[in-house]
Amino acid sequence: MEEKENLIFSPSPHLRDATNVPWIMRQVVFALLPASVWGMFVFGFWNGFLPLLWSVLSCLAFEYLDCMIFRRPISLRDGSALVTGMLLGLSLPPGAPFWLAVAGGGIAIILGKQIFGGLGQNIFNPALVARAVLLISWPRAMYTWVARVNFALPDIESGIAGLPHGVDVVTTATPLGLWETYGLAAIREVEPSILWRLFTGQVPGSIGEVSALLLLVGFAYLLWRGIVEWDIPAFFALGLTVIALAGGENPFFHLLAGSAVIGACFMATDYVTSPMSRKARIIFGLGAGMLTAVIRILGAYPEGVTFAILTMNVLVPLLDKLIPVRFGVKRT
């Protein structure tokens, strides 16, 4: 009896560590900072900073308002709204009007997250929900690109070489936009140079997607911290490569252009909207990559990452049911 009195009875969990949601979200923010800073440099500080700022502030504001209206605990401290705002802002075109970022923030938080019950209940990635709605509702605003003159691609329809003296920022096409409209031959540079510019971030595009190098640095940081795993991005790249080769396209161009890297490394790996088991995550990543290539090659949109990942998000409950993770056995 005396021994039993010394026992402590308490509900689970019984094993704890310092890893929690706010800490994880902070690591994601740190990982996104290099690409964010580079985007501000490439497109001009205000062209890159203001859409990102409006996006983050709107996500925080809408989450706070939702919690107040429906009398839920204020959830801003968990950092999920901040990360959603950053991912949404980095997927916007540089120089995007403030109303576009504010509308995207409301869509991401209300339709993409809170309507399902908040963090952990949403079936779609909130930032991708917002981007999909913005692409469908305001395609002209979402496909208006600006860049510094020395980072702009020589678009067939814009005479960049004949710009007046003192002009620093121009409206230009993205690599995917030129490929979709004219084919790769329309870009007046040799192919290795194009790939190098895509890798290092010397092309037009969304604020945070242009530098594959810095995005991969951020992803490597998350791998090092144990936040994400390698499987979804690796098989996303494999699926994209297979379909690109089958369609006679350059797979390296498709891997480096557009939102492929940020989508595979930061959006498809979202804990809530990706499968739990290794086998299911492989199927998820492979399917998202293949759908991305199919949409790019056959679809009306030059970019397919958003719709591909959202489509695979729908299948996550089915994948988790067919390939479950069982407690007490080795995770596969």
C-alpha cells in the first residue's frame, strides 16, 4: 500500500520534449527567410516586402477576428497563421496590390483553415487554397510580373534593350510563361544559362519562388532540425521528371521553374495535409509531381503545382486509411 501511494496517476502524454507547434513554425519561418530576402532584392524592396507584409498581417488579423467572433481561444501564438501568411505572400507576384494580399489572407484563414475547425483539422493547405482562388478569380493580377532590368528575361513582346535611361523595373514574362506561349526557343539565351539563372534566382516569378538554391538551403535546414522528411520532395521531383521526359520536355527546366521547389519542399510537406506513413507519402509526392507536369504541359495554366498538391490533399484520408501507421510497430 505504501508503494502505491508514491505512484502518480496522470493522463497521457507521459513523455514530453521541447518540440511544439510554435517552435516548429519558427523553424519554417527561419527556413523561408533567405528566399524572402532574395525576392526583395530581385524585384525591389517595396515590390517584394509590401505584398509579403500585407499577406502576413491579413492572415493574423483574420485569424484573430475568427477567434473573437466564434469565441475560440486566441491561436495566434502557435505561429500557423504567420507561416500561412508567409507562404501566401511568397507565392504572390511582386508588386501585387494590397487588396490581393488581403483577399488571399482572408481566403487562406477562413476558407482554408478555420472553416474546418482550425489548425490540425483542415484537409487542404490554406496558402494553396488562397492561391488557387486568386488565380481563378483575378488571373490578370496574379500574372502581372515585374523585375529589375538585369533580372528580366528578354521577352519577345517587350523591348527591354530599348528602355529609357534610368528605368530600373520592367514588366516581363516568367520562364514558364515564355515556355507556355512560345516554347523554350523564344528565350534568347542558351539552355545551360537559363537553368543556371533559374537555380540561382535571376528570373522573374513569384516573390519567393525564383531562387531554387535558397529554397533548397531552407529545406536542408528543416531536414537538419528534423522538421520534415526527404520523401515527398524527392518523389515529387521524380514524378515531375518522368512526365516531363514522356512529354519530350526538359525535366531540369520544369524542376527549377515556377513553384516546383517551394511547393514540393514547403507546401506538400505540411504535417496536416500530407500522409503519415512513408509509403503513403511516396504515393502523395509522386502523384503531386506527375499532376504538376500534366497540368503544365496539357493545361491552360503555365503553372500546375497549386492544383496538383490540392488534388493530392483530397486523397490523403484515403491513403492514410489504406496504408495506416500502427502504434507499436516500426514506421514504414
